[in-house]
Amino acid sequence: MMPEEFQNISACSDPLTENNQNSFLHSTLEQFFTAKTRTLKIDKTDAVAVIELQRYLTEQQNVGQQQPPDSYSYDMIVTDGVWQAKCILDRSLNHLIHKNIISSGIDIHITQCSFVYNERRLGQGCVCIEKIEHGSKASNVLRKIKDLDSLPMISKDGFGNIVALQSDSPLQVGRKHYLSLWNNEDPEGRLWVPDVPPSDVVLDVSKMTLLCDLESSLGCMFRPLPLIVRVIHKSRLRYYGKPGLKINYPYQAYFEVADQSGTMSLVLWNELCPEWYQRLNVGTVLYLQNYTLKQSYQNRSRPHIDNHRMKSFHSVEICLNPRNPTAVLTVVPAKSVPPQWGLPEVSYQFTVRSELESLASNSACDVIGLVTFVSRVERIKCKGNTGPEKYWTYRWVHAVDGTSNIPFILEIFASSQPEIFNGIYPMTYLVCTQMRKCQEPDSLPYLTSSCETQIFTTGYHKGQPYVSDPRVKSFIQWTKTLKDSVMLKKTAVGGHYCFPHAPLIFTQSVADGSAQVPLVAANDLKSELEGLHYREHKRLAIQGQVMAVQYVTLPEETLSDQQMVQSVVAVSDPPSDQRTVEVTQMLINRETAPSSVQSSPSRRKRKQAKKRVMKRRYITRARVQEKREAGHGLTEEELSEEESDSETEEVGPLEKRTDQSRASGQLGPPGFPQSEGATGEGSVADCDRTSWESSSWPKQRQEVLEYLHPGGVCSESLSQRFRFDDKTLLLQQSNLHAARWTPEQTTDTLSSVTCQGYYKITILGINQQMAIDAAFVPVMSSGDPRSLGLTQDPHDNTLLSCLSAGFICPLADPLSQSEVALPEPEEILATAEELKDTHLVCILDLCHLGGEKVEVIITKVYRMTDIALV
């Protein structure tokens, strides 16, 4: 890329220059002219809005200089409503981005900044923000801007001029490109050339070679002949940059290519990745020249190729380099590929859900399904990484294909397809290729991504080779029997979700202390919580005793019309003469329009009040009911039900959410205090309390060294029913916070509740030095995504049995019209005395939700009789 270009704004005739006296950013830059020192402290500061955060690898420090606290630097683009300015964020403030405290779309006050010169380049320098005060999340500055792109971007060069920036690259001139804000796998910035239809080409195919001949060519001095191959697999991007590495674009991507003689790996290196990665797709035909050959790197994953007629050549791989020599790639249009080239078609291995149990563990397969649940996006830190720290981003998805009542459980990691990954939502058709089967003891099988996994959802199916696959056609035929009004009742978005569930028996190795879930000291919990980055998830186990339990519930009048995925018995919608959805060409052309026209809020509330039935009865030990199976499939009655919410009908405008509790993200009415220890926006209010406390807790509480209150249950902790008219907001809440602000971005939250309440469990560490509050949100309905895979053996609904099982017995069926017998929280808490002095191992799920919000959810407890040493 070209170095940062500047334009002196004194020569510009832009009418905005007349407003410089009203611009805080412009006046601040002017103060650098008269400043006697490099650092400028600002006493009177106006709010500026954060437009975008941009991440890149930090330049290596000179010998003797202090090393940075992490391996990445951040540029921040701010605006005062008149100008935009790009500045470097001082590394001491990086932790504010790690916690998502500073994010796009908020207002901040800059209280100290400095000018940093580039000592190796004349006239190069930039403004560094050193101290800030962060304000409201709803930016008042951005609210007043009509056209953000029309505001020019200014900075200050090393000669003291205020200049307008003309290009998009890091302010540290030693770096040429930005990384995605939350992972290293996704392409980021205008540098990455998008996929465009290839133009017509004329090729010289008189002298060609085949893949089978390349193994014998390894080590030869002459340049190999051109190749014509088809891409049959594509891996995600690999970023291998690290401080000190003198490569501008340290990227690598593997492809599997094939011709009539077999298959071989092809590697795209460095600068060629931004230019070609998004243009090379499965099915693309390539004419390759000036490539090189080298011995294959054996210690890597490979896709499973299900074509026994094709031979795989694993000893050699094709390298496409940006120089020495410069590889030449030509994409051949599909219409220009003659049959005589003998290129094999792309083959797939689609597996239906009913066959999944019979597959061997770690087998590869492709799947297609209708999405019913999408979790929030979370991150895990990459283990064993010798380079800069990095995080994997992933989400869980449930998808059904009609062959089983049990959906596919999919663990999908970012596959360098950010638009598709962030756009997965219920009621769309999802295709995942090269998924690997995982099977844990006493658990349902699930599928996880491999390096070669590609995902496609509604809007991206057109032109994909799998469209003609027989099993894909069969799936489309099945979808024609569905009614959206029925399927929507089975959908959910977001919330806490972790799979597989904790095992029935907690085992620990006597030799090295390892366990399925890491067992940590209670005193280490504080550092574990403080070390979490935004949306980072960890599952840990601690030993301790339950000292107190408090039930936190919501009053009925706060329950929104997005009523619960669980604990609700919904009566069928009234008959309607609305037409059903035509799905013949849905896989390719389906438009996910909002559902049918909604009635007025007051009418809808009255209507839903008649439809909801909830009765509770205490279930004693003598009245334990038999296990009831969760109903995941569609009955004939449901399939024949008149559809009342057609997806293709026109929808009215989105209802305005002026309710104060929704605006604040709080799941209760205004005026109720947040639960003890709750921090941050979105914590559920303590509206109605029922509690139990051990008689020894008051004394022991005075003696503990530290008592942690992470914050209870937040709005992001609870899944909610999917609705088409709330799709944009649901996607925003379940995805990671956007690096760049857009006008569609909002701070509104949906006051959806997927449970009647939660139990705040106080755990005292086994050495009685540390205590922590954790939230227990029991599964109460088979419609709750967390119910899938639970061992639903009947139990007596004591608090201890509920904590051990994870659910209230029996699970309600949200599609059933029968009454549900559920114990009252007071009745469950009446059994809490058996927890006194009971030594337990508690499984905790930790997740940082941004800002000051940290989620700690207890998912299971083990008695000492449920523990084994091996």
C-alpha cells in the first residue's frame, strides 16, 4: 500500500473550514502549534464520539525499551460533529478496548494527548490519546450528524501542519494493514478485494501439465508448466504476524485443488491473500503460472475428500508467491470451461441428523438445516500460541432437517466469512461443510468446525455447487411442509449456552490433577474474572459450600410480548386465512421478510394474556413424576394448523420501545434496585426476593478475605424468542460489538425474559477465604435451547437435586396445551437446608459481557459421591 497521504487543509475550499472555531478537534490540533511541550492537557473538553476502533500488530520496541503490555495497537477515529480525527490510543488504555468499555458509538472526553513523531521518517507523526473520560453509551454527538461520510478527517503532520488524511492504513507507518477487532481470521478493510465475476479470458493451453506430474518436478531447476485446476476446498485465513517479522502482509491460506489426475494442496502467501482470497471459492477454475513447488507441511489438518476415484498427492504443495517469482492467477469463467479439460466436479458428503450417531468420532461431513437457535458470539483464548495472543470467535447453532426430532448441534468458529457468520439467525437455511463429529461420554454428538469449514446461509446459496446435491433437494422438499408460525415458536436467539453439558461424574487424575473441567482454587477466581476479555468464555470448577440462596424474580407486568422460550404454555394461534410461505426456491432466492402485520400493542397484550396458561404445584418426593420426553418434532396437527404469521406478508413499522426498562437494558420496571453486587447496565432487578441462608453464614461472612459480586444475570444472559421485526436488534445483541459505528447501531435492548427468575447462589470456598455469588438459571422447558442433551432423569425438585440436574422436573412443553406442574421457588428453597455443610464441586461458566458486566453462571454441582479419582 502507499504510505499515508496528506492534504494541507489551508489550501482547501471546503466550507467546513469556516466552522473551525466551532470544532473542538481543530482547536485542539491548533494548540499543538503553540504548545511548549509534546504533551497537551485539556482542561475544558467537549465530548467527541468514537466512530471506529482499528487494531494492528504493534511495532517491535528497540532493545532496552519497555515492551508493550500486549502485542497490538489501536487507532481510534473520533468526531466532534464538524471534523473527524484519527489518533493512536496510548497502550495504557488498551484494557478499555479489551473490556469493550471504549467502543464505537459512545461519547468520550479527551483530557490529555500528545504528538508522537516518527523518528525514522521526515514529516511523519500522529496524535496519541493518553487520557480519556468515557461517558454515555448513547452518543449525543452522533445523533446530530446527518451524513458522517461527509465530514473530512484531519490530523497533524510532523511539520506542524493540520492535514486531511487521504488513505486508510495504520498511523504507525511500519504497519500496512488492520486486523479484525476481535479475531485474526476475518479480512478487514478496503485492502481486501471482494469477489467479482471473472471476465472472459483467452488461454494458451497448448503446453500444460497435470498434478500427477508435479511430484517428479520437485527440485528441478526449470519452471513448471501452467496448470488448470478446480478449487474443491478452501481453508480459513491464517495470520502469522508477530513483532519483529519483516513481512507487510503475513497471511496464508490453503486450498485443495484438483484436475483429472488427482488433488493437491495450494498455498496462497502474503500480499496475494488480500488480492485473491475472497475471489477464490469452492468451484472456481484457475489457470496458474509462475508457481513454485515445495515439500508439504505435514503437521496440519486436511479436508476429507470423498472421491475414491481421485488420488491425493500429499508430498508436494503448490505455492503462489507475491515475488521471486510473482505468481500469475487467472480465474476462468464457468462458461469457458470445456468438458475435455476433465476437471472433476465438487463433491459433498451431506449427512442427515438421523445418521449422525452412526458416524465415527472425528468423521467429516457436510450438513444442511433450518436454523432454530443461534447463540451469542463468544471468544476463547487460543492455547499454546507462541506468537501474539489471539482469540477464536465462535457461536452455537441448532438446525433441523426433518429426519430427527433432535437438531444438529453445531459449534461454528469464524471461517473468514464475517458477513455470513454474523448474519446467522433462526428461520434461515444453513449449510456447513467439512464439519467434524465430536462425541463426549453421556452426551449427544455435536459437530464442530474444521480449518476447511465454509458456511453459507440465506442470500449466499446461489451458484454454490451443492445446490444440485440430492440431499439438498430432499431438504428443500421437506421445508415445503413447514409453517413459519409453528417453527417460530421453536426458535431462540442469544443467551448463555455451553455444550456439551458437564459430565455426570466429575473425574480428576491422581497423577497430574487434570480434569474435564479445570479445578481452580477459590482465591484464583478474582484474577480469572479480572483477566477476562470482552465475550471471553471460561468454564471452571471450584470446591466449596453453598451458604446462601436468593431467588430473584420479575413481576408479571414486566414480561414482554416476546414471551418466554420456557415456562409458558402457549395455546395455538387462532385460525387465519393468510397464505402459507412458498418455499420452492427458498434455498437460493428466499427473502426473510418480517412476519405478518402485527396488531396494536394493547390488543396484542390482551390477546396473549388469554393465550398464556401457567400453573404451579409443588412436587414432593412422594409425587415424583415420570420422565417426560422433550418434543422437538412437528406433529401432524401442528403441520396442518392454519398459519397465522406468514413470513411473506407485509409488516407494519417496528413498534417504538419507549419503556424505560427497555431503554436501560434492565429486565424489570424502573424504580427497582439492582441486585446486590450488580454492576453495569442490563442487570436484572431484584423485584421479588425469596431466600435461604445457612445459620453459620453471618459469622463466616465477616471472616472471608474477599466476597465477589460479579453482577447477577444480565439481559445478554437470557435467550429470547426470534421475531422477524426485531431481527436487526437481535443480531446486534448476539454478535460482537461492531468495530465501526453505523446509523443502524442502537443502544436499545429488548426486555425479553426466557425464565421466570433465577437463583443467586453464594458459594464459600472450601478454605473459607473467598466467597462468590453465582447465578443459577434452571432449565424449565423443553423449548429452552439448553435442555438439549440434558440427562432428564426425574428428580424430587429439592434445591440440591435441581443444582445437580440443571433443570426443574418435569420440563414443560411450550407447544403443549396441557397444564404444567412446577414447584414454587419458595417450595424449592424450603429444601435448601440439606445444603448446609455439604462439600460440593461447582461448575462455573464465566463470560465477560462488556463494560463492567461479568457473567458467572453455575451450571452443575457435584456431591462427593459423584466424584471419581482416576
